[in-house]
Amino acid sequence: MTATHARPQAGAGENSAVKGFRGVGDVLALMLLPVPLLAAALPAAFAGGGTRRWFGGRGESQRADAQAAKDAAAAAFYELDTAQRDLRISIETITAVDSSPGARKAVDDFAALGRRIDEASHTYITAVDAHDLDRDDLEPAVAARARTELTAAKDELVRVKGELDRFAQGLGPLLGNAETQLARLAPAVERARQALLGASNALDAVRASGLRADDLAARLAALAPELTKLNQGAGRHGVPETLQRADRVLRDAEAVRAEAAQLPERAAEIDHRLVSLRTRAQALTTRAGSVEPVLSELRRRFSAACWQDLQPVPEQAATNVRQAEEKLKEAAKARDEQRWADATSRLSTVRALLNATDEAVSAAGDRLHRLNDVAKDPQQEIQRTRFAIRDAQRLAMAGRNTPDPRHARPLDDAVARLERAVTGLEGRHPDYWHFLTETEAVRQTVARVVSEIREERGAGG
């Protein structure tokens, strides 16, 4: 409320009492004067010491009614002023947190209400200033007019107060959301500060163990400007931004703390992997030496189609092991320099190289073993494959008079493919490896058909 209200003046009864007290004092003083002065002063003393007019019952009643109207208007004024002040705090709370269209409209509506409050307040103050109800010569008509104007001013104040109350009720959701965010503000900022402290302490502990953790220190240092902004407060940077900043600082600081806590274990794991992969590389070097004798036997006993794809294995194995050893040296150097990410990356490369080498070396030995088995007794492989086909055919016919073409066709093709593979074993130099790859492919086709049948029947049941 921008206007300053008038202070209510003393009532008529209080004024009469004061004047009466002063009149008695005058009489007592006159009684102590010499007789001639007393005789001269008595007429004035008994005149009441003034020229106030006494109107009697109706005049005093009008004055009392006007005073009552003035008091009621003053009470309404104070209630409206208090409500406006309280509501201004609510609006400021909302604007500190919310910049949505709804919040902006609330601010505009509050400003419009403020203008109506100013108008009603001006009317009240004008009415108060226009009438001195303590005047000795207050006319009854003037008192009646004052009562009317003050009552009208009070009614207007009450009406505007009702509008203000209704507006305040409508602010409930906006204010609730704002208060919720404000309630989160202090705890969120404190959690962020504590997280930064925890990260700093964890980093100190890691350094005390001899680990530099330079990358973690750099990440923690990058959070210092964010801490400065948090300390500057939401008044400068806004509540939503401060909450987001606090959450971000908390998350990043927690990540630094967690990684710092895991760093000794990570270093120990890298040391273990270095030793393990070195041992494995040495073992593969030895195993790779056995590939050439295996290839020699394959070339001697089986057709070229059975071993040609294995020809590059010895050279590739030697190359992979050599590259793995170089990467191990790089990983060890990165470990010594505490470049943990680089060390981990190099070790992953070493592992991939050794896995590929292991598979290639194992493939040569497995090839010879499988070719020996099928050359000795191909019927075992044939029966295994035929059993898989018959089992799928029984499943396809279960509960049906005729199989579903979607299942029967690939199974019939599998039968024909197996027969062709068996026929291929005839001759002086059979391609046993082609036979094995064909039977494996037939079993994969059959397994796929079985899976489809079971899925369809499971969905239908």
C-alpha cells in the first residue's frame, strides 16, 4: 500500500476530561489569589475556560457515530495493509522461483490489485483528513457527513480486501511449488558442499598412498567456480539455476569421490592384468609353435580344402603375439605414469589380440581332431544329423494331419542337403571338412525350425 494512512485523533470524551481537569486546577489557583482578583477571575472560571458549544444528546450521538465509522475504517485499512504485505511476500517467493507464464500473470494481477488498493486507501485517507471529529464546534451535519464518507471508505476497503483474499487463494499451487523449491534450496546447497568436501578428502587420501590422480584433481578444481556461484546464493543466480547447479556439483563431486576411492583397487587390478597377460602371451608363443606340425599332418592326410584356410595361422599368431607384447610395454609405461585410462585401453587391445591368436591356434588342433573322427567313422555325424531332422519332423506333425508348409519345406531341404553331403564322401579324396560344415549347417536349420514351432504353439496356447 503506497499511501500513508492518517493517525486516528483523540476522541471527544478524552478531550472533555482533559479540559475539565484543567478547569478544576484554575479554580484551585484562583482560591489562593487575593479577594479582588478572585472576584474578577471567577466569571471566567465558571465559564469553563473556553467557548465550546454544547449540543446535547443528538450532537454527541452524531459525533460518536462518526468516530465509530472512523475506527471501523481504520481497522479495515490496517487489515488490508497487512494482507497486502503478506501477499507481497508470497508474490516475491513465487517470482524468485518461477518464471512461467502463470507466475508472470500472477505478478501482473497483483500489480492491478495494488492500484485498486491505492485508490481505496486514498479515498479513506481523504475522508480522514477532511474531518476533524475533535473540533469543539463540530456541527451535527458535518459529523453525519463524515460518518457517511468514512463508512463508504470502509466498505470499499473491505471489498478490495475480499478481492485480495480471493486472489491469494488462487495462488495456492504456484506458492506451494515455490515454497517446495525454496525448502529444497538450503539442503541441496549443503549436500553439494559436503560432496565437494568428501571428494577433496578422498583425493587427499589417494595422494597420501602415492597415487597422483591428476585427472581427478583437475576435475575437482573445475568445480571451484560452481562452488563460488553456490556461495553467492540464489538471490543472485535464481532459485531454479541454483538448484540445478547444486545437483550438478553433487553429481560430479560424488563421481570424483567414488573414482578416487576405487583408484587403489584399479591400480592393483591393472598390475594383476599386466602379469596375467604377459604369462598368457608367453604361453601362446609356445602353443603357436605347434600349429606348423598340425598343418603338416593335415596336408599329408587330407585334401587341400580341409586345411587351406588354416595356412596363415602360424604367421598371424606370431604377428599377434608380437603386437600384444608391444602393447603390454605401452600399458606398463602408462601404469608407471599413472595414466589409468591409457593403461586400461592398451590392456584391452592385448586381450583382444591374444583371444584371436588363441582361437586360431585352437582351430588348427580342433580341425585335425574332427577330421580324424569323421574319417574314421562318418556314420556318427550322419546319424546325429538325421536324428535332429527326425525329431523336428515329429514335432512338426504333432497334433496335425499334414505339416505346415513353412516348417515342412526347410526340413525337406535339410534332408536333401544331408544326402548330398553324404554322397560327397564317395571318391578317393573326400572333402571331410565340407561334409562337417554341411552337417553343422543342417543342424542349425533344423534347430531354427524347432524354435519357430515352439514359439508359435506357445503363443497360441
